[in-house]
Amino acid sequence: MRVENMTSPRTGRPVANQFIIDDCDKTVFQSYNSTIVEIDWKHGIIVVFEDWDYSATTGKYRNKFMEDMGFDDMATKQGFAKCMNDGKYEEFEIYKDWEIYDNLESAIAFKNYVNSKGV
């Protein structure tokens, strides 16, 4: 597992309290102590957490994170909200943690269950 501070788009310096956590098949954006977005590359799942729009700073670095990860259409508040409400971005399914899932493992289990039933 690798944890690094995000960098300021203006100065290029590390920014306090804005983190990217990379753990093989999963990349997480964390703002202060709150997980904001988890991307599971292996299963094609994005989990959005309740504090996704907590503050202007969280939004600024959430957008930068999504752009850095290659999700350009999700790199604005409006684009992020649209994809989140659609539940899909290209081949990725998007889940809202506060509505259904306790964690990423639950999202994967649910996706596998749905796929096994042909729903």
C-alpha cells in the first residue's frame, strides 16, 4: 500500500490532508479523515462516499483526483454528480456508499450476485 499527499495544481507542492492511497487494484482519495472516492480497477467499480461534496477544498481535490485517474467527465462537480446519479461511467459502475454499501467488498459482492442472476 502506498499513501501520498496530492499536489497543488498551482505550486506542485504536496497538500496537507489530501491523500491518494494506492493498494494494487484499488485507488482511494481521502480528504482529512474522510474517504471520498474508492476506485476498484479490477472489478470496474467506483464507490462514492457521503462526504464527496463536503467543502470547496474537498471538491477541488476530488476533481483533480478524478482527472488524474482518467475520469475527465467526472472532474467537475456537475459531471461527478451526473455520473454518480446515473450509476455508471463508461465501463465502471458507480455506487453511493451511504445508500447501499458499507464498504467496497459489499459492492463487489452485490455486483457479482447481480451478474450471476443475469439481472
